[in-house]
Amino acid sequence: MELKVFKFGGASVNSAAGFHNVFRILKRHRGSPVMTVVSALGKTTNALEILLKHYLANDPILLIESYRAIQDVHFNIIHQLFPDETHPVYGEAESLFDQLRGYIRKGHLYDKIKRSYDFEYDQIVSYGELFSSCILSNYLNSKGIACALFDARKLIMTDHTYRDARVNWDKTAGRINSAILPWIAGSVPGSVALTQGFIGSDPSNNTTTLGREGSDYTAAILAYVLKTSEVTIWKDVPGVLNADPKWFKNPKKLPTISYREAIELAYFGASVIHPKTIRPLENAGIKLFVKSFEKPAAAGTLITNIDHWDIKVPIYIRKQNQVLISISPRDFSFIVEENLSQIFTVLAKYRSRANVMQNSAISFSVCLDRNEQVLSDLIEELSLDYEIRYNYNVELFTVRHYTPSAIKRLTKGRSVLLEQKTRHTVHLVVK
Ligand code: ASP
Ligand code: MG
């Protein structure tokens, strides 16, 4: 039977019951070998980002507190899944936690060895996936599914753009083919090859990450290289919805959408799929299913090569924690090409993506993610030549296939600081 590629997100492994459910889903697909990608448990990536903050601030008390909290969450689940405390998972997880502790201890003692935020991010935050894959591989084996664990840092070869690493496709294909093809050839039906999502390594063997939600992308890379015909992303929602149920009442599931639509949605910040995921799939015509891990038999959403615009409902995307910056030349001159090029150079330098932008004669406005670390450096640098005004605590709404009532629904009782419309999309920066 043909190889399948599955990706399980953090929400599917945030409890012992979640691990059991992953096992059940894999058992349903006993007929074929499954390449499985797993994310970090629940909110572990966020928790590691907090640990990183304390590490960089060299705050030993908060550092150890955040480390313990992460350790507790993991060992709690391990205890529930493996009542026998002599099971090897205990030693393996312990040793991963020791590695992380060793790393942060060294940086704490010798502050000078710390490198950039992005570099340290990848070295530390990548542990989330190492922990989860250690638990899942042991659990599947203990339940009778033959599971081989492959270290993604030996499969996904990237450059050294830490926190947003670019994949070296040739090297990655070489690695995946030489590791996974022999495994497929020798595997019995129902075996699982497991690897970590989100992480890879650079030519100097440092760990890199592919950007938040990057595990989807890992699954797409594997599917592309291994030439499968489909990928399934198992999520805590029934499929791709027309809005995030966390803030929108009664969202509707979209049964089928085109690759293009999915790219647009991901690009503008819908938390459905990592933005880089779709391109390789589209390129090779690989179908992408987004399905509910709670209702594995339900249809979910199919993302494929369809060419239509008949989406009947507006699709709402909300980005919180935005800042709207308006940039005007200090010498009262107009905004011209030289200014734009200078501004974009600074944005690129700090890897701050312009979520939406607009210019007038004397100012350029741009909506950015509110990342304090990056913003203060960026604003300082631009302030040399420009007067900067900013509006914190704004939100960015993007509506695809908008209608007047969709816009009204979002802007009622709020002030709109910027509005931009194209034929299919409207962006609204609101306060
Ligand atoms: N654990 C990472 C994150 O939460 C990657 C992923 O889940 O896809 O962003
Ligand atoms: Mg995650």
C-alpha cells in the first residue's frame, strides 16, 4: 500500500487521552506505512518561548521555574501513559531534559556565549518536538505499533536563517530518500516512521526551526520528496473553517478549497496551515486533507487543484497584537522610492513582515506583528531619518470574499485606522 503522511499538531497530543487518540487513528490505517510528523505538546512551544525570554534576561529564578513547569507537564503525561516506571521512556525523556538544562545552565553561567535571539530560539524551542516525539514513539511501540523514530535534524537540511530556516531541497531530498525509502521497503504494514515537525539543522549542525506552525511544512516536505499522493493534517477543528471558532460564533467548514485560496489564507495569518506548506504540495499535485482528530472518519477539508471562486461565505482572519506604524521623512519631504527602499531594507533586516501597508504623499503606514524585541530596534533605526508614530493594541482583520455585512460585523463600535480593498480581499486595521 502507498505511504501516507500524517501530521499531528500540539492540540492532538496535549494529554494522555490525546496520545491514545493518535494511536487509534494510526491503528485505523494499518494497511499502509505511515510517515508521521508530530508537533510539541499543547502549548509547549509558547512555554519554551517564555523560558527563552528568562534565559536571555539571565533570570535564574524564573528560568528554573519555567523549566520545571515544562518538565512537569511532560512527566505528568508520561506517568499516565507508562505506569511502569522502569520503562525506557523515563530515561530517554530525562536525558533530553538534562540536555536542555545543561544548555541553559551553561548560558546562564557564561552569559557571553549566548548568540542572537534567533539562534538561541532555535536551540531551545526545538526541544518541544524532541520531547513529544520521544513520548509518542515509545507509546506507539508499547501499544504494538512498530514505530521508528527519525531525527528531523538529520532529514530537514536548511540554511542558517534561524527561526525561519530555508530548506535546502537537494540535500533534504537526499537525506529523506536514504533514510526513509529503506525503511518503507523493510516495513511491515501498519508501521510508523515518526519524526519531529518544525525542526531541522544547518550546515554547521546547529538546530534550526521553520517558523511557528512549521510542522505542517515538515509534512509537506516529506510528502513532496517521498512522492505521496496525499497528506493529512489532524487538528482540533473539523477542517478549514471560515473563521477561528475561538472568537467567531458558528464558523462554517469549507469542504474543498483551492491551493491558491489556502495560500492566501495562510499568508494573511489564518492559523489553518503554515504558509510555506502549500507550494510544494501544489507543485506536485499532492492533496491536502485537514481533518478532526476527534472525528477521524469525518470528511474534513480537502485542499486541491480546483480552479473556482465560488466560495459562498466570507472568510475571516484576525491577527491580534499588531502595531500600526506611520513613518514620515523628518525633512518634510514626500515619500519617494528611496524612502520606501530604505524602509523595506530595515524591515527585512529585522525580518518584520509588513502585514498590510499603505502610503500617502508624506507618510508610509505599515502594520507589523508586535514583537517588542524587534520593534524597539527597528523603530530606533528608522527614527534617525523618520518621524515615527505608532498605534499599539490594534488588530488586523482580513476578509476574503467580503460582503458589506461582513465588514460591518467586524467594525461595529470600533474605529478603523486603515482600510484597504482589492477585488477579493479587504484588510481592516481596527482599534
Ligand atoms: N510547535 C511549533 C509551534 O507551535 C510547530 C508546530 O506546532 O507546528 O509553532
Ligand atoms: Mg505546536
